[in-house]
Amino acid sequence: MVFTFKPIGRVFILLAALAALAGCDDAPPEADERVRAIKPYYVAEPTGGDVRRYSGTIVAANTSALSFAVPGTVQSVSVAQGDRVTKGQVLAVLEAESFELDVQAAQSQLAAAQADFDNKKVDLDRQRQLYERGWVAEAALDQAIAGADAARGELNLARSRLGLAERDLAHTQLTAPFDGIIALRDVEPFVETKKGQTVFQIDSEGAFEVQLSVPDSIVDRLAVGSAVTVNVFTRVDCGCTGRIVEIGAVAGTANAVSVKAAILENPGGLFPGMAAEASVVLSDGGGPHGFLVPLVAISPGEGDSQGYIFKYDAAAGVVRKTPVRPEQIVSGNLVGVVEGVAAGDIVAAAGVSFLRDGQRVKLLGE
């Protein structure tokens, strides 16, 4: 990647010219408060560095291996590999007779413990009244107290046993934890399954990541939020944009570190396991570290080397006026900014002359 640097004074000359043009072309703001739509720019690309390409594999952004929490014999399986499922949908069921008997036994034990506790409590009340009238010794009262405490402990134990038996009975049904696709089915009816044995793998649908192996020697030149371009060889329409979301901390085979990048724009037709190639921008490791921002996103400030951008606050649905320090003009209409922005920020990329701090906005297209 080749960058061309020019004096910082030209940044603000261009900003002033753009502001003047914006004043001529754009309509004046309405008097009534309204939610303005802004064109977003996602801050990701560092100001310096080069591009490297790495082979990777498409994986589901959310995947889960499913297993029964209790052992048993599979009674029925409701889905096949490749089926779409919804959260809470029953996937498979174990034979429940033995678990139902355990619940009934626990219920009987609870009833007996409750009756014994009630009797011991009545006896304790009677012994206390007799002791207060001086008709029995203190030892008899102490014995009644001990008996009631023991019965209370047995009652609590019986309640816990019933709770565990009911939980095990509920675990005879295996349900989908989220909407997705059954990527793996490794279970059949009438076979024994162990507790914790994987019987299904479910992948989220539509949300994908690319799994990369990056040499450990350059991992420190990557950053979470950095831009990634993903190409899938079997999908000519996938020049997909992405962003690094995870960088491993341990080197594996061939001193490679696992890196994951989320695919932001899914053209459809992607499946886990597809081969992909990701183009990653590496920082140059020297000089001021910053990020590229469109020139039109910066409003001139009062100083010679200061400007402002409007960051989008997604939680509040407003823009925040933020001072920045541009350093150089990069080839094209991008400016290197070393203070005020970070990877992952969303800034308004047009119409900044009509924005104010705290103004309610929405992203264009929402």
C-alpha cells in the first residue's frame, strides 16, 4: 500500500473549501427537530502499513456442540443434518420413564419428610408449653428441639432431591439454544448416549467469520477493529468487507496465531468450511499511529492543526462532536488522524456542517 503525504496546512484549506461548497449545495436545516440520517464511515484502516493476504476458512460466528445433561436411551430425533431450527425447538428426546419414577419417588419422600416435620413441630410446641408450666424437665424440651431440627433438615434434603429429579426429567429433552442450522447430527433413536456426549452441532445462520492463521512475527502489527477484505473463491460476488474481532494469544502449529475477522456484509451463499482469502492491513510500526478518516468528515477547528469530527453514539442515537488532530493527507480523499479516533468508531462522512453536538441521528439506510 503506497501513501502520499502532503503538508498539514492543505488539510484545512480543503476543509474550508468543502464547507463553502456544502453551504451552497445543501438545503438549510429545518427549524423543527428531526432525526437526520448520516452517511457512516467505519474507522478501521491505519494510516500506515502494507497489505498481506492469508488463506482462511469460513466459520459460523456462533456455534455450539449440544449434548444431553443426563445419560439414557434416545427415544426420538426430530431433526436431520442441514435442517433450520429455532430457539427452544426440541431436537431429540430420551426415554423418560426412569426419570419420571425418580420424580415420583422424590415426591413421596418429600411428603413423608413434610409429615414428619409437622409432627415434630407439633411435639416441640407441646413440650415448650409443658416446660413453661414446669411439668417437664429441660432435657425433654431439648430433645424435642433436636428432633424438630433434624426433621427440618430431612425436609430440605427431600426438597433438593425432588428438584434434582425434576431437573433430570427436563433434561431428557434437548432443545436448540438459538436459531440456526444443524451442522452435525451424531445420534440415532434407540441408542444409548452418555452424559456430555456431543450429539448435535448447531451453527448460527447468516453471521459468519473467517478463521485465519497469522505468523506470530507480525501479530503485533494487527489490531482488533482493523479492516479486512474477504474473498471466497467459489463466490465471485464476495469481495466482502470485514473487521478483526479476535486475536489469539498463543502460537500453534508453525508458530501461527489464530485470528478471527467478522464478515460485515454477507452476500448470501456462504457456508461454514468454505475456503477464503483475507487481505489484512498491517500497521507500519513506526511514526505516529492513527487511522484514516474521509476529509469531508472533518470540520475545521479554530487552531491551525485542529479539527472536529462527529462520532456516532449508537446507545444514545446521537452524534458527539470530538476534536481530532489530522497529520497528513493520504492519496485520495482520506486524512490520517492521530488523536480523537479509534478502530471501530463510526463517524459522520457527509453533511457535518449541519450537525451539532448531541444531535439525534440515524445511520443512512436504517
